[in-house]
Amino acid sequence: MAAEIEKNEHIDTRPPVIGPGHNFASLTQKIVDIVLMRGFKKGWIFGFAIVFLGALMLFNTIAYLVLKGVGIWGNNIPVGWAFDIINFVWWIGIGHAGTLISAILLLLRQSWRNSINRFAEAMTLFAVACAGLFPALHTGRPWVDYWLFPYPNTMGMWPNFRSPLMWDVFAVSTYATVSLLFWFMGLIPDFATLRDKAKNKVQKSIYGMLAMGWRGDARHWHRYESAYLLLAGLSTPLVLSVHTIVSFDFSVGIIPGWHATIFPPYFVAGAIYAGFAMVLTLAIPVRKFYNIEDFITLRHIRNMCKVMLATGLIVGYGYLMELFMSWYSGNTYEMFMMKNRIFGPYGFMYWLLILCNVLVPQLLWVKKYRDNLLVVFIVSMFINVGMWLERFVIIVMSLNRDFSPASWRMYYPTIFDFTMFFGTIGFFLTCMFLFIRFVPMIPIFEMKTLLPEAKVDEKKVEQLAEGRGPLGATPLPQFGD
Amino acid sequence: MTKQEESGTYGLMAEFDDPNAVVAAARRVYEAGYRRINAYSPYPIEELSAAIGYHKDLVSLTVFACGILGAIGGFALQYWTSAIDYPLNVGGRPLLSLPSFIPIIFECTVLLASFGAFLGMLGMNRLPEPYHPVFNVPSFARASQDRFFVCIKADDPKFNEAETHAFLQSLGAREVSHVQS
């Protein structure tokens, strides 16, 4: 912060949160045009075709998986958890940045979040959808996944509520539901804007239904603001609980390398780290493609880089503590696990992880690099990969060589592990493409509150209300149509 | 909606193009003794709801009640299922093993409270509401874009079509429209 206030303390030299020259009408128009334009941009169609192929790959893999069983994956005994759980944790982690941006930054009154929160929340939803697929399919018989939920049944049984896997079911489904409610609630006033702006009958009725008759009533806004703030307040501990519970899946187990109390904070920081990297990975090309650099400004990029830097350091501290604790525990198996992790047959992955998550992101200390979009994009790509490697390192390396050498076995992913993983990326991007095209990706009403003319000036109001000078006579600022 | 008889008047609607002007107008309408009034804006304006005399909503109370219900429900579900209906011995832990019930109690609390916030907000706002008379005003489409409105309803005891119209006009409205019910 201090470095940014360079010459004069009183002048804010940071780039603006919203580009200059915007008013209510121009801002509405610009965001609405992306959604209400006729036809599709060529680039959109091209990109959509590619990512949709990825989604098809996922659907095919799932069909084959259901037909043949989880044996098509490389999972074995002892490595019963592999790509499926790695990908689950990776996707859930990515989702967390959305909630962080929309809820925690709202509570902290970081108004710069207003232009990226919708985008990040959508990312959360789709990432959680991808995440949910993996454990659901990993059960082996996904058609009876409803057994996971407590419901009165003829078997006379109930789930084991003392198991972290059961906590996971509740945490992830609650998280998905609350994220959806939060996202949809934010959209209601914007759907109303789209309804009022749409020229075409079909668009008008679809957005009209989604807006549910929203009309910007002052009493409605009052309740809306209360509800929105409360949802943010509820999502904040929720998001922390979700990754904490995900980390319990590991830390409650008595496997060397998993059974550690540092897991919850270390996982939560990692999740936010990965999520911000994904937001940047998506936002940098999108803002360029749709020319919305005046809404997602350099200020946003810089701030996100700083969050990444901070959470990255926490993650780095986590790696250090894992090393320290395995030595400090004096436990043969813990120490062996760590040796195996660093110098074992998968050792190169550990070093890659350190490169991606600890070394490369240090570039972001330099202001010049934080302002260079290409550098930021590449660094966030490294982090995306690094966070995936982290889960591989934690999950596979603790399992493949456990207590007794007789049960050691290497794990090799099969082609279906990869088609499933890359397929979810395709599915995720397909959803993002559709979202960007059909839903306002920047919250219109929240952006309006950032405009200088949106603030109510008490002095002016009093002057007008007391009737000093007839109200209509003062030339009111005109907004271009 | 079928065709209404043309005598139906919902109220009068004044249009403004500045948040300061609408807040000032709303205050004067309130001071003039009108109570069945409403205001519309494209984004939340705290001063505006205060100006029409609306200060406290019941959303937070609803959320709190739902949260408590969720917590009790989450606990009851786990206690009843794993200690009474299907006593499950896991590693010799007591049947009422509170620490391992906490995560789900927490999740249930958040889930129900969030539904309370969302559905409570919609319910108290009486949404979804597909038809509302204010949409009959053509310029009202801009209430979701860049215009601000104050509406005095016809059922206000002080309402008199001609006088109220003149009063709203004197507040410096861009336009005063008749709202068909």
C-alpha cells in the first residue's frame, strides 16, 4: 500500500476502480449490451466449440465409467484415493475465491470487489459442480448416491454422522446451495434491468420471469440489503468451514502426512490462493475480449495479486511446517513419508510443486510484474498447476507407501483419469461461456453505487427539501440517453 | 391480467433524475402528511427508504430464527439417529459425541439461515409478483436504469388527484404520471 502512494500523500495514485466518464446510463448500456446483443461474437462461438468438446469428453467418460465401474481409473489398493479426490479438492478450492470476493470483501467494505464478484461467484458455482462429480462417481455406484443423505429407509439405517465424509456431504451441499442463493439474489435486480432493456419478446419474458417482478421499491431494497449482508455474513464462516471439513477428510485419518492439525488453515489458505489464480486466469482474457478494462481495472489485478502473494506465503509456511512437524514428531513413519515425498519415486512432483507455488509467485513482489498482465497470467497458471500438484503430493504420496513395505504400490493414472479431469475443465469453461453470454457478468446495480453521482449529498438534499430555490429550477445533471 | 375499467387509479408517480432530488422530494412528500407512499431507485439508497418512513425490516429476525431452528434441527437429527434410532458405536465413543456433531450442526444452521434470508426477503417483498400497476407507467422501465421515482398511492387519505398532481409537480419532478391500477 505504502509503495503505491508515491509522491504526494494526499493524491491517490492507484488506478480507479471504475474507468472515467461513466454515468448510470452508459454503465448500464455497456454491461447490458454484452448480454442482449443479437447473435454471437465469432470468438465466442469458436471458444465455445472448443470447450464444449471438453464437456462432451467428460460426459462420455462418465457414461463409460457408469457402464464399467471405477476400475477404468488407475486407483488401486493402497492408492484408493487418487485423481478423483485430488480433483475434488482442487475444484472446491477454486470455488472458494468466489465466496471470498463476494462475501468477505463485502463485509470488509472493499468496494473494488463490486465489478468482479458476480464473475467470481459464477466460478464458484461451476467449480463446486465439477467438484461434486468426483466423490459422487467415486462411490462406485453413483445411482445410489442418495444413500449419503439421511432419510428414513426400509433398511432401517442411518448414515454415520461421526465420519468426516458425512460432514463433507453436508458441507459441500450446503456450500453449493448457499452460493447459488447468494448468486441468484445478486442477479435479481440485474435481471430486472435486462427485462426493461430487452427489445426482443423472448428475452423480455425470460428475464422478466427471472426478475420475479423486481421494481426497485425502496422498502424492497431495504430488506434486500439486509438479506444480502446477512448472507455474506453467513457465507464467510461457511467458506472457511467447507475447506476445513475437506481437510478433515485427511487429518482425521491416521495416515502419515495426513494426520496434522495444521491442515484446516493450510487448506483454506491454499483454496483462496488457487481461487484467486483462477479468477485472474479467466478475468484477464475476458476483460480484453469484451473491452471491459474500465470495469475490471489494473486496480483489481493488482489487489488480486497481493491476495495471492499473501495466501501463497501462508501455503509456503504450511509446507515448511509439514517438514518441521514430521521431523519434530520423531515418528518413523512420518519421517519416512516426508523422505518419500521429497526423494521418492514421485519426488519430482514435490519439486515442481515448490517451483509453482513457492518460487514463481514471488515475482509478484515486484510492482512492474503486478502491472504486467502477461506475467500475472503466467504466474496464475503456475499456481493453478501448483495447487493441483499439492493435492497429488498430499494424497498419493501418503498412500502409495504406508506402514508396511509389503503393501506398497505405485499409482499410475489411466487415460480415463485424464479425460475426466480435462473434461471437467471443459465443462467448467462451457458453463463460464454460457454465463458470460446470457447473464450480466458485472453486477449492474452494485457498479452504480460506485459512481460519484450515486452518493446522496445530505447538504444538497436539505437545500432542495427546504425549498431554498425552487426544486426544478436548479439545473439537475442530465444523463445521456 | 384482464382489461381494467379506466376509472382505476393506483396513484401518481413523479420521476426524478438525481438521487438527491428524489430523496428531497420523498422527504417533502412525507412531511406533507402523505403516508401511503413509495419510492423507486435503480440501486439501494439508504436515505430514500428512511425518507418514506421505513426504518426497520424483519429480515435479520427471520434469519436468526431460521438459524436457531437449523442448529436445533441439525443436533436433533444426529442425536436421534445415531443414539436412539440406530445406536452406532464408532471407536467406543459415547453415543452423544457432541464434538463430532458440531460440523453438521454448523452446516444446518447456515443452510437454514440462508434460506431464511433469501426466502424471507422474497416473501416480505411479496415477490415473485408478475403484475404490478407501477409497470403501467411507460417511463418506469428506467427505474431499473437511471431514473428515480416517488409514488403517492390513491388510497392515501390525503390523496386528491388534482392537488397531489400539482404538489408533485411543485417538487421539481421531470414528469408526473397517472398510474393505472
